[in-house]
Amino acid sequence: MKLLLPLQSILVVLLCLLKSPANAQDPTIGLCKQGGGGFDIDVSEGCAPLAVKLTNTVSNSLNVSYNYGYDGRSAPSLSTITSNVYNIRGSFVVLQQVVVPSGVIYACKSVTVFENRQLTAAYSSCGGGKITLSLGEDQIIAGYDEARIEWGDGETSTWRRGDSYIFEHNYTNTSTSPTVKVTGLHVGKSCAQGATANIPISFQQAQLNDISIKSVEMLGSGILRLNYLGVTAIPTEIKYSTDGNTYGTAGRRSSGGLQPVDISNVNVNQSYKVKLSSQDLCQGLTDSKVITSMTLAGKSEDGKNVLTWNKYPADADFVSYDLLRDGTIIKSFSSIEEITYTDEDVACGSYSEYQLIAKLKEVTSTSAPVGVKTEVSSARPILQASVSVAGDNMVVIKANVPGAGPNSTYDLSIEKAESGTPTFRKIITLYNQSEYSDPEVKTAETSYCYRFNYQNSCGQKLPVIQPICTILLKKNLTTLNWSPESPLLEGTESYEVSQIASGGATAIPNQLKTSYTVQLNAQSDLEYNFQIRAKSVSGNFESLSNIINYRRSAGVFVPDAFSPNGDGYNDVLEAKSTQLQSFAFSVLNRWGEVVFHSEDIAKGWDGTINGENAPVGSYVYKMTFVDDINQTVEKSGTFMLLR
């Protein structure tokens, strides 16, 4: 007996294993099998949406929670909510977890939810009172046992599993527009039927014009991809041809909505014509509009990429061509006759990928991508560049390097010299950059000249360009003068004087003259800033000068003390101004005697009288001057002579 007991236990275990399902997701393997819990459910099956309510039957419960779709996993998400609504059909397990003083116990119950959605259906009128109705062969009808078709004239048909999805019906009265009602049915279940679909009937031949191609794209892998708009239950063949006469069939679909279709093993360099051939439920055929695929070819010719494509054959449908380089539109063409383009914005050794999109009415046709590597026999020179003052200690240098782009590489070397000196020195080499800000300058004191050369990605190096120089602006009384050297490589088209006041700036055209006389009067603002702007011939570049400050009424500064002791600092009494037309200056001692007189503002008093040092003390000055707007001004004051 002692030997039999283990054997019996082993047999019992084996029998249990044989009866247990192999699927690890079976709830009986999980927490449901532990048992001990208990709850009531008000309804265990019905049509979606099915609402269920739970009532706990376990006494002395400390905590009760539920999972409404338990799948056998050991750690389901739980909620204390005691109601749920099932909106889709299926079989579900409700898991209860109860915490009691002795531990945790479980209980499970099943809920079955039946399909309740409307069946999909489409019809065609085949002339007279004959109607052909097609039920959608989809997941919804798979949830029903039967379907009831009420034709609206008192007659009814029934669909059962395994039956054909297509029904024909003849109406004797075509003067009215009946409504067909299609209802999914459940047999022997608590839920008798689902929602009813109402289909108004019109006794006309079905129209297939809505079935149309929306886009055509040739992929580089030898696939011609179509996207088309289909109609549910209408069989549609996808056809293609190389000559427009003989068509092959690439597939057959009967789904509604936007449909993608791939035609494999095509020649990417061949233009194809594609169309849709649709058959309604009465075997009526309709062909869609024919769409032509686009081809694109590219080659490099002496540093330029030449692109050509096939002319779209249907003028009435054409809107435009878009040529893309590396995914970005570089040119649009509004004429159907334009079928070639030369891309000059490339550099030696660069690789570019192009595509051509023909935009049609409600349709696009896209070519396969074409890659072109740019080759050149010689590098192209820099033709456009500028230097511009950006502050007292900043000059911005810009150059338009031929072929500069995301796929090109080049080295740009910049040299500098002060204006008037022949010696240029290299200040920097830029890599794949065409703009530099030079901080080693004093733009209000002198003009700076720059020149550069570059080497393209093929190793071809060009000689340096002719120098271009910053604009140095200066003033002499009411006249502004600036340096004549061009700051623009392609040449200066014109100069413009910017007169800047507190209320804004005024642009004054000055053609190609390098001087300007300030036009002011007593009503003008007290103070202005002036700056020169040079514009290039092409209009792509400009250059700015340094800024000059200009006060309308000249101010004359006289120090209130000076010390002529020979130390080299403040040894001469000087009046200072830059905008005077005439000037007279006198120094008087305490007795009113003139001890110094000058009519040259650059000549000051050195503190001597008749060659002898003047006594220390207070002196009076008097001056008369004519300012830049012809006003005569008299001014006097005192100062101290110190030693």
C-alpha cells in the first residue's frame, strides 16, 4: 500500500496536466484557480455595449477590487469600481481579489459580449426594379450567426454562415424609393440581434466615378506605387501599360477608402500609364482617368547637373512640375513644355539626389530618385563678396562660394591689409563656411582691405580675388567724405547716405559719389549720426561704413585750467571743435589786456607773454566763431594758469 500511494499521486498529477490547457494565458492557470472569493454579477452575457454590476458576497472583507478583462497573468491591474461597460464583442473573465484577515482570496466569472454593430452593405441598380445587394465580408458579419434583409416591399431574405454575400431582388414598383434594412442576428443567445443598417435605394445605374487614382510614385527599387480611392464591395482592377494600348493587371481589390497598391518588377526608367477598371454589382465596367508615371534622368556637365524628364501627355490635367534636390523644391515649372533644368548650385565632388513631381488636378505623379555626382574640369571663381563695418571693432566678410551647399566641401582663406599698404597677411582659413567676423580692427580710424581664395572638394585651387575694402567715413565741417575703394567684389551699383536722428533714419541716394554735404538749418535736430551704405550690382550684397556723429550747432570746448610746466601734459591751452568755418580767440589778464590772440583753432596759448612765463592765476578768454550753419557765436569764460 505504501508503494501504491505515490503511484496514485503521480497518476492524479499526470491526469491534471493532460486536462490542463497548454496556453499559459488560460485564466484557470492563474489566480482564478486559487478561489476563496465570491461575488454576484447581474448579467453575464448580452449585446455590446453590455453594462455589468458586481456585488461582493465575502463577509469580513478588508478590501475588494476587480479586473474586468483578466487574461491569466499573475499581476493584473485592479480597481475598486464595481461596474463596467463592454463596448466590443468577445469573451471576458472578471477577476475578484478580496483581502481578508487571513490573507488574499480570489474568484472569477465569465462575461460573453455579442456583436451589435451595423453590417456594411452596398447595392447596385441594374435597370428596372432589379437590385443587387452585397454584404461586407468583414469582422462585423463574422460576429453574427445570421442576417435579416428586409427589402422594404414586404419581402425578407436571410443570410446564414456559409451563404453567398450577394443577394438579388426585384421590385415591382419603382416609383418609390424603398429602404433596405439589414440586421445581424444571433441564434440561441440572450442577445437576439444587433443594430440595423438602413440603405435607401435609388433605381439608377451605380456610378463608379468616385473610384480614382490619387497619386503615382516610381520607387527606386523597381516598384510603381499607386494610392487610389476605392468603393466598398466594388471590384477594382489595377491596370498598367507602357504604350497605352495593351494593359496588364497588377491586382484586384474590393475595399473602400484610400488603398495603396504596389506594381513590382517595373523599369524605373520607363514611363507607365496606369488606370483603374471597376465593375459594379450589375457587371457594369468603368475605367478611371489614365495617369502617367514620370521618369527623370540626370548627368553632370562641367560642374553643373543637367536634369531632364518626360513631358506629361495630358495638357488639361497639368498644373506644374516641382523639381526636388535632397528633398527640397529648388524649382517649379508652370509650363508643361519645360522638361529640362540645369542646376548650377552644386560643387565639385558633391552628390545630389533629385526627384520630379508632376502636379495634376487632384493627383501627383512622382519620379524615382536620381543621384548625380558633380564633376568639373576647373573650379569656378568667386564673383560675389562683401566687407561691411559692424562696429568700431568688427568687420563682417561674406563670400558667395560657387557650389557651396550641404553636400559640398571647400576651404576659404582670408587675407587682410590696411588700406594703402601692399602687404596682405592671412588671418584665417574657413572650412565649409563663407562668412567671418574680424575683431582685430579699428574701423573709425582706417579702412581695411581683404582678399580670399578657395579650394574646392576636388582639390582645385583658385588664385586670390582682387581686394575689397571697408568704407571709411570722415567729416570736414559740413562735408562727409569716404574711401573710394569698392567694398563689393562685383562692383558698387550706388551709395546711400543714412541720416539717423532720434525720430528715425532717412536714406539719401548719392549715386556713385564718395562725398556728401550735410543739409541742415536752425530747425534741424541738434544731433545726427551718419552712415554710408553701398549696394552691389546684383543687389545680393551690401556694405556699411563706420558711423559719424554730427552736432548741428558746433560746440567749442575750452578747459578751465592748464599747466604749462613742460611735462608734456596739458601744457597748452587749446579750444577744440571740428565744425567751424572761422575762429578768433583771445586771452586777457586781470587788467583786461590781451596777452594772446589766435585765429587758428589748432594754435593754442603756451602760457608765455613776450617770451616770459605768465604769472600763475586767473585769466579770461573771449572767442568769436562762425559755425557750420553760418551762425556767428560769441563766447567768453575764465580759466586758471597753474605751474
